[in-house]
Amino acid sequence: MTLSLQQSHCSTLILLSLTACFATTALLGTADIADARQRRHHNAASRPALPVVPPVPQSKPGSEPAQETPKPEEKPEVRPAEQFGPDRPADAKADSKPDDEDTAEKADPATSPDRIYQNACPALMNGDVQGEIVPPLAEGTCGERSPLRITAIGKENPVKFAAPITTNCTMAGTLAGWIGDVEKAAQASFGAGIASIATGSDYQCRKVNNGNKGRISEHAFANALDIVSFKFTNGKTTELGSGWKGTPEEQDFWRSIHKTSCERFMTVIGPEGDAAHQDNLHLDLGCHGKACKARICQ
């Protein structure tokens, strides 16, 4: 019985201790809450009052004024002098032409009705022939848009014509190569170079062999040339009319020229071709055959 009383006494002490602990904790929490409320009230009273901002009036939908379309930024005008270098003198002309007369001119065809449209010739530009381009030729069916007036052929050692010839660019370029073969034949037969060449017909508006009927001659298109004679650098000369059956040197020379001409031109007619060419060697670049690849060598 004594043990039961002791256990009951211990339980009572434990319960009283817990009750006192809870009461102390509650009193401390209440004091902390009151202290925190007092500090918040003090801080709020010490802050200055904020000004009252009136509400901004809002416009009604659809009542906004139309925005002005922004204008594109204007670029300052740039003068040619500012683009390419320092300012020019006031009296300088912006579009002055160079001294070179061969410089190409940029012209509007609409404002240049008199402009003549022609083809440039590489043989003339490269110095393979000497001469100049001349105005177009037009005589009915005959003519050539870009004829040349040639005074000499060959680049390294130009050989002069006794008189200028009129031909097209293709013939001029072929003659420039042909003269090299002639020079070799002259050295082989006469031990000298070519000083000059005498010619017969070049450009002529006519039919073949000056006939009244038949096809138009290649001479009518500045596409043919007749060779008559040569003068050599040693002073000697030879003519086809007498040289074809002349001295051995002349015969070798003219037959060599005839052969090499057949390799370069499309038509070659000499004394053995017909009666009209007893005294001239006809050379042209006319078209023969459907593919323009056939050659006539007489």
C-alpha cells in the first residue's frame, strides 16, 4: 500500500510541473506578441504620409488619334567629287572626255539615232592587220556591216598592200596568217622577204566573173581578194600572169602559194581554174556545201 501512495504522489508532482511549464510559455508568448504590436505601431506612426496620386484618365477605345505615318529618312545628296575623291576645281567639267579618241562612249540609243552598230575586229585590235573600220557598205544585196580598210597584214613584219583593200574581218584575220606562209615561200624561192603585194578586185558589187547572170560573187560581201603580184625585199618582182609558167623560182613560188592558200581559204582559183583567173589568184571564204565545210581549190 505504501508503494501505491508513492506512485500517486509522483504522478501528481509531474502533472503540476507540466502545468507550470505550459503556463510560463503562454505568458512569454503573450508578452512577445504585445511587444511586436507596439513596435509596428511606433514605426507606422514615425513614417511620413505618402501623397495621394490621382488616377490617370484613360481614353475610350477607338478614340485614339491616328498616328502619323513616319517619313523615310532623307539621305543627303552626294556629289561625284565626294564619292571618288577631293573636290574638283569649280571650272572642272564632271563629264569631260579623255584624250583617247578610241575610248568607248556610253550613249543612250534613244538619244543617238545616228549611231552605227558595227562589230569590232580582233585581228585589227590585236595588231595582226593594220587599217581601220569604215562605214557599212550597202548596195542592194551587196554589202558588209563592218568593213575594214586594210593597208598591211602581219604583226611582227607587216607586209604592205600596194593600195589599201576593203575586206571583212574574217578575211583580214585569215590573210594575217596566210602572209606567214608567203614569207616562207619567198625565202625558199628568192632568198628574200615580201616588200609589198599588188591586188586586183577586193570589194565589188557584182556577180561571179563579172557576169550578167548567175550567183553573186563573194567580192560583193567584202569576202574575197584577188592577188596579182609580189615585190620582194631584194628588189625582184613576180606576176602571176607570167610567173605561173615563168622561171623555175617563180613557178615554185606561185605553186607553193597556191597550195598553202587552199589550206586556209574556202575558195582558191588560179590560172588552171578558168580563163578569168589567168593573171590573178582568187581567195575567198565563201560557204560551200550544206555544212559550209567543203573547199574549192582550182
